[in-house]
Amino acid sequence: MYALEPDRIYAHLALRNNADAMERLHRFLRTMQRSADQVDWFTHEDAVRVSQEVERWQGDESLPQWKYRQPVVFTRFAREGSLEDDPVYVNRPTDTPLPNLRQILGYFPAATPHHTPEMDAASGMTCWPAMFLASVHGCPHACVYCGAGSRGKAMVVALNVQEYLQHGIRPVLEDNPWQKCFLMMGSADIGTLEPEYGLFEDYLNLLAEYEDRYGYCHTNGDNVDWAAGLTRRDRLIFVWSLCSNEAAALLEPCAPSASSRIDAMARLDDLGVPVRVKLKPVLPVRGWRESYGRCIEDLLARAQPETLGFASLIWMDYDGLCRTFATDQLDPEFVEAARLAQDEMRGSRHGPFPHATREVMYRF
């Protein structure tokens, strides 16, 4: 697991009645070098207070790996009831920001649909449809393009894993026989929490009960050695987001370098675990051709990715580009193309760069 140093640790009182969850909690605490008496135990009715307190957390971005200090909230996957009927949620104060209240209360959807034909038709995209799974919300990498990244206020982790798998995930597997590979992610990089979390051991064992189901871990980290101890790592696929070293410093300030990620891929190659790579998002830093050329050469020299994809920086308009980055650090031709295409790209999820400019990047 990453060397997390959370400023505060919270835990839902319901966890005390679940031996499986408590075992996982104690593994986390040991690695974080914290004791049980340093945990703020909260009742379900007190979840609003927890949400309000984590909203006030301010990370010191001058520190290395500053996002490792964000609060961690341990909760349980709610097997019964719904968010809309929960009186704590219904009666929440409407004038106070309450980040993560849904997750703190335990309402992680067992699965969410992504890229259904209807969704892609509405957004102008084309991608494989899939049901995504999640039991964690929040991430230590502080990626500037992710809502749970640099702007996230806490990591919320559901610990009743066996209940989550049996009552949440098993029905998803059986109701969607067309899907063969299942992503366990949400707004999180769950691989950074292993082996203490122990989710993937039980998740892959569940998948192995079915003839042709596989789980994949999507990461931009380098914490992979836990895969060696898995009972069914034959059901595991690793998918990376990879930036060049220079781009990663701007995009993902608390994530490992590209070189460290490639080292991790090589270790998985030795274990026989499939590795797939997406150069995503490609940020056109000054000298991006040389920067990404070095990254691609390093990747193909030291790792054996089954697939290699790529996608430009997207998800923002020109104003968002200027708010997120010091534009003098970017290729001036790309910045100017985004400025001139503001009207063309307004409302597009593929902004800020127009198609012709992205084509230059893709052809390279």
C-alpha cells in the first residue's frame, strides 16, 4: 500500500459488528502506523459532521505527495435501503457543502453503466459498453483532470468486502453475462490500497467461479507487488494510464513517474499478468514529441504491453485549460489552436483542442 499519512481517520460504527471489515481496518491501521484509539468512530446519524469536516480539509501542495495526507473514511457498503430514503441524507443541511456524503453513508452503487449505445449516441462517442464496479471513492494521486484528484477532500473506503461482493457484485455478474471483463475502480485507484485492503484477492476468487470472467485494475501508480500473492492472478489484467515524465509532473503531481510505472509493468510481465497501456491524457507540454518519444521508447524497451492506446487531454474548454495549467509550459501551437477553436469546441467533451490539432498528436 502507499505510505498514506491521513490527517484524520474516521470509521462507521457499524463496522464493529463485522469481523471481516475489522480485520481489514486493522491491516490499514498497522501500515499507516496508527492505533484504534486514533480513529474517530461515527454513528450513521453523524455522517453529516464527518462530511462537513472533510470539506474543511486543505492540503499543503508545497509538500511532496501532499495528497497522501487527505482524511480517510472507512464505511460499509449499504446492503439495504437507498440514499433517497435515508433520513440523514433527506434532512441534510442544504446550505453546507457535503462532499462524499453519499459514500460516507455507504451508498456505493454496485455497478454503474458506461458507454451504453444510448449514452454514446448522445455524447458523440464510441466505446465498449460496460458495467463499472467501485467500493472506494477518492485517490492519492491529485490528478488535475479528476474530480476526486486535486479537488478531492477524502478517501472513502467500504470495508465489508464479502458482503459487497456477494450481495452487490455477484448479481451484476449474473445479470450481465455479455460482459467478460469488469473494471473495479470508480473515482479511485484501488490498487494503491493493496494488499491491506484485500479486495482483489476476494474479487478475483469470485470471478474464478465463472468460466470466462476477468477483473482489471486501472492505475497510474506503481504499487503492484501484491499481485504476486494472489490466488487467482490468472483472472487479473492491469491497465495503465501513462504520461511522459514531464507531463506527469503537471498532470498528476502525487503519482509516480512514468519510469516508475514502467518498472511496475515489467514486474507484472515477470508474473505473467497482462499489461495494457493508455497514453492518456497526452498533454502537449513544450517539446512533447521528444518527451513522449522517450516515454514510448522506454515503455517498449522494458515492458510488454498487450495493447497501447492514446487520447489527448480532453474534458475541458479553453478557459479550463488556462485555469488548470500555466500555458507557457505548453506547446504554443496547441494553446493557440485551442484559443481559436473556442466556439467550435464549446460544449464538447473532447475540448479544448480541435480535431485537426489532435490529429497531429495522434499521427505522431
